[in-house]
Amino acid sequence: MITKAVSILRAGGLVAFPTETVYGLGADATNAAAISKIFAAKERPVDHPLIVHLARMEQLSEWACEVPPAALKLAQAYWPGPLTIILKKQPSVLPSVTGGQDTIGLRLPRHPVAQALLQAFGGGIAAPSANRFTHISPTTAAAVYEELGNKVDLILDGGACEVGLESTIIDMSRDQPRVLRPGMITAQAIAEVLGASVAVTQQPEQAIRAPGMHHLHYAPTTQTVLIATDKISSFISSLAAEELPIALVTYSDLSLPMIAGIYSICMSQNVAAYAHDLYHTLRLLDNQGVKRIVMEMVPTEEEWDAVRDRLFKAGTLIDNLSKK
Ligand code: TXA
Ligand code: MG
């Protein structure tokens, strides 16, 4: 299958492949026509840059013109793994890969299928998450098929993704390292490796929004709301019959009343296990025909940053007084 995947990539086709974070939609990063197929398949705006995946650290200099010692330190600490490093790009990199920016996102994934593909292909594979624009990233081969169907020439099935959330993105192209997207490698863990402080871009999605405000990113199609733990009980007992059924996704040990039309899913209290299951669970629930997905808000500790970020992208925080 790897041989077939490589010949598809060489011919300018699209191959979806597993990484340890989420499935990627891959194309030859040096082939402009292949890159434009990625944007078409995802229905993604062309100014959104792609991450280029590499097999070996020595390939860094082919894509980045400047690799500061701190960036190298991070690469050595976390690659192969769920970390994307933004660096100043080589002039030869296609502008469509970087969305016209002078920087490039690079990552060495550790999933064995991704590694086998990258090694056999030899070059860089540009790959965004293998979902349609604004949808949830796929964490199984079946989810890729659900998202992209026959718009992709081949889907490599590597099972369920181990991490389940997209990589941490760290910008090392400027003076101060900055986390642009939180992931399971935390800002704190990066700061410890660097022995320096790391800035974190506050995601606009994390600002608390007014109930019902419309937003798009990484959201299920079903209306999704987030609710604080101490408000769940009064919220569900206040639901009117016409507001049911709902799916209720919690992780704490709550003793809630059994109510017909409230389908309860209890996630793990372990953050890695929760992250692993989140997108898969949302995708399943999105196909169940419930009126709403109601998610218990997760802890505020840093280890939960990536999960919390994705919850805010999937849904809107409400309180029990303004649930409409
Ligand atoms: O875990 C992941 O990162 C997955 C797997 C497949 O590697 N990929 C992924 O790609 O999530 P995508 O395209 O869905 O998200 C990449 C994010 C986008 O938000 C993009 O704007 C940002 O990375 N990005 C890529 N290159 C960038 C650059 N040069 N400067 C700033 N942001 C960049
Ligand atoms: Mg994506």
C-alpha cells in the first residue's frame, strides 16, 4: 500500500494518511497542482498555510532557511511527535503551501504509517487535517472517508489516532517563542525544554461568547453548548420536552437523574484519554439526530488547555439561565 501511495503522490494525487494526532490529507509539497487539489478537496480558503511533514530532521534545512538553536532543541526533544515548528521558509517553497507567508510549519510525525510513507516518498508531504473546512478533524480512516469520500485517491488506514487532537504549533521564527495552537505538548513543557518563557496566543474562540453567537471552527453540525459542572443538574432538569433528545457529555462523577431523552456519555478524567476520544465522540453524536450536544466544561489546569481550546471551537459556553 505504501508503494501505491507513493506513486499517487508522485503523480500529483492526494493520499490521506494517519498521524499520531489526526489524519492528514497529503500531497507532494513541491507540486503546485497537487497542492491546489488539497484546497479544492477541503473547500479551504487558499490563504490558510499547510504543514509540511518530513521523515528526517536533516531535511529541515531544505524547507527552513533559518533554524535557531532553540528550534533545534525543540525538534530534538519532541520529534518525531505532535509538535509543529514554524520557521522562516526557504525561498524555493511554493507560496501556495505557506499561504503567501514567509514562514513554514514543519513536523516529523511519529505514527509508523506516516513514517513509512514519508521515508518511501523521500520528500516533504504537505498535509492539513483530512476534513472539510470548519469540520472536526478525522481520527479514523472511516472519518476521513465520511469527510472527503472520493475526493482523495487513497486512504491509508492506520487505526485510531493515538493523541486525537491536532499538534501543538510553536512559532520559532520570531524573537520570542509563541504557541499559536495549543496541543498535548503544553507551553509549560516547551518552556522547560527551552529554559525560556513561551508566549501563548489567546485563541479568539476562548473569549466567552454570548449564548447563541455564531461561530464556525471545528464544530459539529449539531448545535453544541458548553456548561460548567455545577450548572449541569439544574440545566437538565429545566429542559422542556421539545428540547429533547440531547446528548450530554461529562467527565466528572455526577449523580444526575435519569431522564428519558438525555443520552449520557461519560468521558475519561485522564486528559490523554479524553483527548484521544473527543473528536470520535463528537463525530458519533453528530450523526445521532439529537437536538443539542451538551458538553461539561473541562478543568482550567494547563494540561487541559488543548482540550479546552477544541471545546471552545466546537461550542458556545452557556449558563443555565440563558440556555435558549
Ligand atoms: O496535527 C496536525 O497538525 C495535523 C496533522 C495532519 O499533521 N495537521 C493539521 O493541519 O492540523 P491543519 O492545516 O488542519 O492546521 C494547520 C494549522 C492551520 O491553522 C494553519 O493556519 C497553521 O497550522 N499554520 C501552518 N503554517 C503556518 C505558518 N507558516 N504560520 C502560521 N500558522 C501556520
Ligand atoms: Mg485542520
